Amino acid sequence: MHFDVLMPAILFAVTLAAMFLGRKTEARLKSTVEEREFKTRDTVLLVIMIGVALSVVVFVPSLAIMALFLFSYSSLLFTVSYTFSDLKVGSLRLYLGGFAVACLVAGVGGYFGILSGDLRLWGLISFVSLSLVSIAILLYVQRLPAIKPKWYIGALSPALFLLLFAFFGSTFVWFPYLLDVYGIIFAILIVIYLNGLFTWKTVFIFAALLTGLDIVLVWVTGTMVQAAQQISGLGLPVLVAFPTIPIISTSAGILILRLGLGDFFFAGILSSQTLKRFGKKTAVASLLTICISFAIFELILLNPDWAKALPVQALPATLPILLGWLPVVLIKMYANKKSKQEPIKQSDRLTAQKGS
């Protein structure tokens, strides 16, 4: 029997990080969306837009898809980096110094072995130039009297991302290493950026509609599988890819499992809203049952004899995520409702005793 513990563990760790980081940063990031929250209509419209986008993506030229995703990722990196760029001088030195070192490592590493041909020289020039820019920014901002967000600091992280994708996108460094790193980064950023838009009511609507849509697109039409294959073939960080633990060997080599950022986002939104509603213990418990449910569905997928029962040899990951989250939340809601009724019954008894 084949099974895997690594991907459920990664789902747990990434979602846990997004959940607690989101709690600390929500107030800051809410200002970027003008304190707005999704209403029922907005939530339904969001799911419809997701469905339409996934249905038509298979007909869109690859270059257009790549441009759209790179722009979206760069915008997200800039927004979050800009929002938190009002760092104190000590933190700025650490951030910009580390950024400069990372650029130098990328440039030198590409020049001495990873890149080939003209890319070696152009890569070295590009990364060294970005490193020098970050050092110049550090020297400049240390003289500023006021601490406030700075666009030129926010622009550094998307610039590095675009350079890494452009120069290393076709090398072994990008897949799976940098792909997984940026996949995890974007998974966390998407959760902490969008979590503030949801309420306890709309998260239930979103969960039900998105799970239904995912089931249809994976098991009925197969559109999700086609879209995932097309987008992942472009090398974009729309997923994370890890081998199973224990290792599963196939005729094509070691089995690699992939999980899309949308599934991390879904688990992150459910867990984050649970944290806001019921506190840390219930949120962590719901996340744990999410990962257990995901591991069980993954177990079915990894064993061919069991996987034959599935309509398609693919997993709509939102389904196990929802099934793992619901029991803990419903039990907690019932317990809270029951605890509120108990004092009322006790007060009625006291009133009856006084009357007698």
C-alpha cells in the first residue's frame, strides 16, 4: 500500500504560517483594499469568475497566460512589500543586505555553471546591477528622517522574481527548487492578502460553491486537469511539487505529487476564518483534520486498485479540505450554542424556585 506524509505536512505547515501571519498583518493589509469585505453577491461572482477563467484558459495562448500570471504575481509581491517597507533602519539593513547577497549569489552562480551562452554574462550583469541598486537604496534611506512605505523598496522583490524566472526558468534550479520556494511564498501571500475580504457568512458560501465547482471541473468536465497541465508546463509557480515520503518509484522515475496554490488558499481561508471566529485551538484542530482528510484522499489516489473507483484519476483537493474542516467547525458551533442555552435554563430554574 502506497501512502504519503510529506504533502499533507507541507499543507499543514504552509497553512499554519499563513494563518498566524495573516492574523498579525490583517490590519495593515486591509487598508490596501479600503476595508472592504465580500458580500454574498461578491462571493458568488468570485467563484463564477474562477470557473470562467479555468474554462477558457486552455484556449488562451501560452504567452498571454505567462504575461498575465507574471504581472499578477509581481503586483502581489509589490503590494505586500510596499505595505511593509516602512521598516526601521536596523530591519532595513538586514532586509536590503540579505537581498543584495541573494542577488550576488544568483548572478555568480549563473555565471559559473548554471547558465550557458550569452545568458551567463547578461545574468551576471542583471543580478549584480540589482544588488547595487539595493545597496544604494540602503545608503539613501538611512538618511531619511521619516519612516514610511517606499515604492522603490517594494519594487525590489518583484524585480528579483522576474529576473530569476527569466534566467533560471529553464534550468534545474527553477524546477523544483525555486518553483517550490515561490509557490509557498505566493500561497502565504494570497491568504494573508485576501483573508480580510471574507466574513464568517461568506466563507461558508465560498467553500460550498468552490468545492462544487472543483468537483465539476475535475471529475465531470476534466477542465481543471487540462488547465493545470497547460499552466504548469509554463514553469509558473502555480503549484508546489514534492516527491512522496516514503519514496514511490515508478517506471518513469520517482513519483512527484503536485498541489495547486488554489488549494493552499482554500485551506488558508477556512483556517484563518476559524481562527478569527473560535480562536487558536479550534483553528489548529480544524487544520489538523483538514490535513488528515487530505492524506486519506491522497491514499486513495496513490493506490491504483482504489483509484479505479474515482471518475477521473485526479483529486479535487477542495473536497477533502472541506470535509476535514466542517466536522470541527460544526461541533464547535453546536457546543457554543449549547453553552449559551445553559445559563438561560439555570436562570429559569432559579425563577421557578423563588416563585414557589
